Amino acid sequence: MQDAVLAMLAKQPAHGYRLHALLRRALGPLGESMNRGQIYVTLSRAERAGLVVCERTEGLPERPERKVYALTAAGHQRVAAWLAEVGRPKPDLAEFHLKLFAAAAARLADPVELVAAQRRELLRRLREAHQAALAEPAGSGAGLLLEGVVLRLQADLRWLESCERAWSTVDDEAEDG
């Protein structure tokens, strides 16, 4: 979640409450169980790591002062590295979804290009899994495991097709608007 929080700060500095609301909106029903405290713990860790700085701002009379977080140069570098990252062995769908959302919201990268990069990596892994499965003797336990890997990769590729359609539509609407 840290990378998604950092990416949301790439657009503009924000306080924890705003980041929590953005993440909940991005995740929809999956974000309803997200604890606001998670955001503040993440921000605190990021601050200790030198990825964000915190400034206190005066609040309104009915609200106390707030901490506003902004990315440091190291934070910007971490976001760029996260957006370029594709090679995880088992991609976390929620994290990848947040990557697309944050990239689009902060105009850091084209979500369709991120989907294409992820697809290339999954296709490479799929070729490797197919080759390994063909090398296994019929009925071996390893063959069954490799079949599971292939099916998982195929399902992830189908989901990426849905992502590409959805984000292509968003891009088309942005160009029309």
C-alpha cells in the first residue's frame, strides 16, 4: 500500500484523511474495510524512510491543525520505480489496480501502457510455464502444478484485457472531453 499512497502524493500534497478517501474510492467495496490508521502508519514509515515530509497546517476553527504530506525527491524516485515494476511472481490485483488508478490520477504514466508492460511479463511467464509443462512426464505432480500456473496466468491475462478496455475508454473520454 505504501507505493500507492506515495503515488497519490505525486499529484499534490495531501493529509491522511484525503489519502484514505482516495484509496477507498479507488478500491470501491474492497476499500470499505480499510482502516484509516493504516494510512497514518504508512505515512509515518514513509517519513522515517525519507520518502515524504510532513508540514503542519492551520485548521479551521472547528478542526484542529492537520499534517500535510508531500513527496521528497526520493519519494518521487520510488513512485517512478514502482510504476516501472512488472516482474512480481504473483501480482496482487488490488495493488495493480491502485497502480493504474494512481498513475492516471497523478498523470504519472499511461495506465494502458502499464497494462501492456504487465501483459508482456505475463506472456513471458506463460511461455516458460508451457515449456516446463511439456518437459514433464505425463501424470507427474509437477505437471499438475505447472497446469495450475498456466491457468492462473491465463486468468490474469483475461483480467488485463478487461483493464485495458476500461482504461482505454477512460483515455478516449478524456480526449473527447
